[in-house]
Amino acid sequence: MAQDYDAPRGTDDGSETIPLEGLNAPREGARTAVMELDEPDLVDGFDLPGADLSGIELTVEVVPVQADEFTCMSCFLVRHRTQKATEKNGLSYCADCEG
């Protein structure tokens, strides 16, 4: 059934109205979540701009292009052969770059 979103809303849903003063009044037993952090926890989680990262080594395994893949000469991404759109002068281009 279609819903008319421009029609005025009815108030026959059985809910009672609460005055605004009742919403702003403090509730008994209300709790607030407080997250306590130690000062060292705050400092360790951030990398500052210009930080010296020369002592960090990154190991990455480089996998050569497979037989069913090609490198697009426009975006330089390695793509599957099913994404090859055209080949011009021996250079392959993907469907995203040709489209």
C-alpha cells in the first residue's frame, strides 16, 4: 500500500504527550558513561606530524603479475584480463579508464 508522506500525521497512536519540563528534569538513577584515560594512554596513540619513522621497517611481499592479469597504462593498476577494454600500440587499458 502506498504511503502519503505529505498527509498530516494523526495522534491516535495511543502514546501520551510528556511536557517539555518533564524531559529536561533530572532523572533519579540516571548514569553517564565516563571513560577514564591515563595520561600515557593519550600520548601513545598519536603519531605527530614530522615524527622520525626511520627506525621502522616494513616488510611487503611483492607478487609478480600473473598470466591472467595486465597493468593498465592509464591508472597503473594490475587488473584481471576480463577488465581489459582496449590495447593501443601494445599498451593495455582497463574498462574504467576507457569508459
